[in-house]
Amino acid sequence: MATNNEAVVEIAQTAGKFTSSIVLQADNKYIDVKSILGLFTTLVNTKSYELHVHGPDAEEAKKAVTEAFTKHGLDVKVVAE
């Protein structure tokens, strides 16, 4: 379970490198992945995540953020809009 700060910080920092909008859907909540506080409160309580990415560097952002989630044992699915 990712209750550790390391996962939250790494995911937020990874997302912060991109200009695309990166939004995490978890339990009917939408969280800006670049927000450490938003991530921290969400990653503790949820098992499954959907990632919504829009913007000029969306493909790179999807890959990098997905890798950060996976590295910390978090199950994330990128939603194709």
C-alpha cells in the first residue's frame, strides 16, 4: 500500500515536468496529479486509479507518470479519451 511520502512526491514531481493536464480519477474524485496534498489524501485510501492526460506532451506524460505509479506498486490505467 502506498502510504509512503516517497511515492506521492515522485509521482507529483514526475507529473510536474509536463505541461499537459494530468488528472487522477479515484473513487469518483478527480485529483490534479501535480498536487502533492491531493495525491497524499487519495493514494492512501484507494486501490485502483484512472489517469486522464490532455495536452501537447500527453504521450510522454502518460508513459512517465504510469511508470512512477507502477514503480511504487500502484495499479493505474490510462483512459483513452
